[in-house]
Amino acid sequence: MTKPHVLQMGSYPDWDMPPLEARFVIHRLYEAPDRAAMLAEVGPKVRAIATRGDLGASAEVIAACPQLELIAVNGVGYDAVDFEAARARGIKVTNTPGVLDGECADIAVGMMLALARGIIGGDAYTRSGDWAKKGPYPLQRRVWGQRAGILGLGRIGMELGRRLQGFGMKISYLARSPKPVPEGWEFIADPAELAAASDFLFVTALANASTRHIVNARVLQALGPRGMLFNISRAQNIDEAALLDALEEGAIGGAGLDVFEGEPALNPRFAALNNVVLQPHVGSATVETRVAMGKLMLDNMVAHFDGAPLLTEVI
Ligand code: 8YV
């Protein structure tokens, strides 16, 4: 059987490559010295694109692959795939839901504890000897028993809510409609009302045109100077300029962010703040989960070319 040609948009962990290369002829676009030349040369042969949540597949790349049948995303978020271009040509899209929910919930909880309890500053205070020189570390904010808001109650939001329940928190959530949830969780349809009802507001919504800047200046104002915001979804869900203003002015208490506009570049205004905890898009980045994501992406690709049903099809 001849191996189908696959265009790979970004790097994967080493262990993903041997099984991919056993089944497919892989062309690494991200390593090409001349991207346009590579697209022109291999595009006509490509039947699948293997990509990541943060990289997706643009209309330009899709157009360069006239025989494209499948875009397989190693990631749950598929917002970076040009859906119109894929749909117009009946190209299938798969992602890797379900295997990264706990990881993403964990990093949100980690950022909440780090920010509210000043854990990162506390580490520096201890290492530098400031503790001995300056005395006890400044008092921080309580976490347990506070009010949590979850903006976007999908699988990751549910995992997060379960963890926050363990902290004795009052949980409110926003979703398109009320969902079957544990007793006591409150549905709030308006993002600003959700923010007003939250000490800690977590953004876990998938990103699309209707969620773009769903956290805007009005929502940040409602969160208020004691409120803290956490984003483990996509940068575009937050109006980043309004967020930076709010952080600089102390209009909100702080933010824990795993995603940024234009990442991996960072707006230097973030680095100058002391009321933030910043992470390099690592929500799903554990060995265990990345093994599972790589396997699920490969299983979808193999299923497609074997004519079997896709495991996790987006469209
Ligand atoms: C990474 C992600 O960007 O799952 C997602 O949507 O954002 C991430 O897990 C990446 O896709 C990992 O390969």
C-alpha cells in the first residue's frame, strides 16, 4: 500500500514521529527554509494535514493542497483551522478532546493558587534571603470558600468545577444554556453578571466568532479590584488591551494567563506587572497527556485512510 502524503505544521514530541512515519510520508512545513517552495512542491500530493491547536491550517495552506481530505489537530482547540475553507471542500477535521481535560483544569487551579497565595513571589523571597532581611512575607488572599465563575462549561470547565468544589467554592457558570451540573452550581447567562458573582473567573470556552473578546472592559470592571481572572482557553476570548489596562490600573486584582495574543511573543506590558502569573501555553503539556493526544491524532488519521469511522470528528 502506498503511504499517503501528510503535511506537518509544527513539531510533536519525538515519540509521535516513528508511528506517523510508519504510515505516512511526512513533509515538515515548519522546517522548510522556503515555505512557499515546499507548498508548491508537495502541496499537490498532500492528502492530510497534521497540525496542532495553536497552529491550525490557514486558507492559504488548504488551497495549496488540492487533494486534501483530512486536517488532524493534535489539540482540542480547532479555532486556528480555517473552517470555511475546509467545509467548502468537504475536508474532514479531527481534534483530541477528552484526553486533556484534567491537565487543563490542573493548570488553572495551579495558577489560581500561585497568584492568590503569592507562591512565585514567596519562592523568590525565600531564595533571595529577603525573608531574613525584611521579615515575614506579605499576607496573601484566601482561596478556599471563595466564589468561582467558569466561563464556558465544556469538558474542561466541568473538570475545573469539580476541583474547585474541593476547595469549598460556590460555583457559577456560563454556557449557551443551562447544563446538568452538580447541585448548587448556578447558571448565569451574562458574562458581566458572572464576573460580578466571582472572586476567581476562569475562561475555559472554546474560541469562535461569538466568544471573541467575551471578556471585555465591562466584564473586567464587574470582576473588580479583588477579582482574579484566569485564561486557559485562547487569547482572543479576552480583550487583551483592556486586560492590560485593568491590570496596570488595579481595576482587577490579578490574572493567571496561559495564552497570549501573538504567542509565543509576549507583550512586554505583561512582563512588567507583579499581579500576574504567566505560563507558556502549557495547559495540556504533560508527558502523559501529550502521549494520549498524539495517539488520538494518529488513530484518527489511520481510521480515515482505512475507511473506518473517525474517532473524534469536529466536522
Ligand atoms: C496545544 C492546545 O496548543 O489543545 C489545544 O487546543 O492549545 C494545546 O494543547 C497544542 O495543540 C499541543 O499540540
